[in-house]
Amino acid sequence: MMGHDGARVLIGTDAQWWDVFCDSPEASDGAPDPVDRWSKRVLGALAADAGARAVFPSDGPPYAPFIAWALATGRFWQSPTGMMIHDTAGLMISIRGALEFATPFAAGPDLRSPCSDCGDRPCITACPVAALSETAAYDVPACKAFLDTAAGVDCMGAGCLVRRACPVSQAFDRPAAQSAFHMAAFHK
């Protein structure tokens, strides 16, 4: 994605990331914000090696417009539930940072949202308390209240049912432990 005069590359996680993170010093040192600290260490070193500047979603205020940057790449879109969807990660998105380069890169191909060809749209009906829907803003209090119930244990342990219902997310194969980690951080 183009930055001001150069390029901006968003960096996210894949299915192998969780094992790499779990083996890191940040994962076991007990200090706050281990994923953010891991991201800053690893992406900061990568940026230095590549002659780029690292930017992180946790830096701020003011916060960098990561959602706008993602949507501008042509590889992220708004799903019917309002969450962002990625062409290969589905709803299992975790952008850890961005690298900004002074030199522009060639643009990638134009892609279509995977939601365009999803006939069943299982994400719309997957939430047991309709906290995510096509017709209303995300009802965070309803979601968090559900997570405190016996029925919410599945979402807490394996990840949000809406995210898991997406056919693209299912192909991404994110480890349940990674989803549980993110759910616990969200539910604090």
C-alpha cells in the first residue's frame, strides 16, 4: 500500500505465528502487553534491517489509521457484520504493525471481497446474542456479558463464533490457543 511518497506494508500473523510467539521471551516474562512488545521487537528489527520505519497499532495517541490503511490495500473489506475481512485470513485478522518505506512498490492485483461470493453468509447468524449483525453496531456489552456465561466458554476457549463461521477463516487454520489468548485480552 502506498504511503505518502513511498510504500506501507501491513504485517499480520499466520497460523505458524502462535508457536513462534509462545517461544519468545515476551510470552513468558509476565510483563504486560506481550504481543505488542513482541511485535515491536521483531518488526522493529525487521524495519531497521530493511531501511524502513515501523509503526504499530498500539502507538498513540494519536493512533495510526490502521483500519483505513488496511481497507485501502484492496485485500481487506468490511464484512456483513462490520468486522474487517481479509482475502486469505478471513475474519482472523491480527495486524501487528506496518513498515513504511521511502520507495514506492508496484500495486498488487485488484481483488474482490470473499463476502461477494459467500452465499450462506454464516457470519450473520453465528453470534448467539446477535452482538454482531448486518443491521446494528457491534454490541460489545452483550458480547462481553455472553462470554461470562457457561455458553460463552466456547467463544472464550476457541474464539469468536462469528470469526470461526466465516469459510475463509476456517481455511486460515488459526490455533484455538491463539484465539483464546486474544479473547482473554479482549474480555479484560
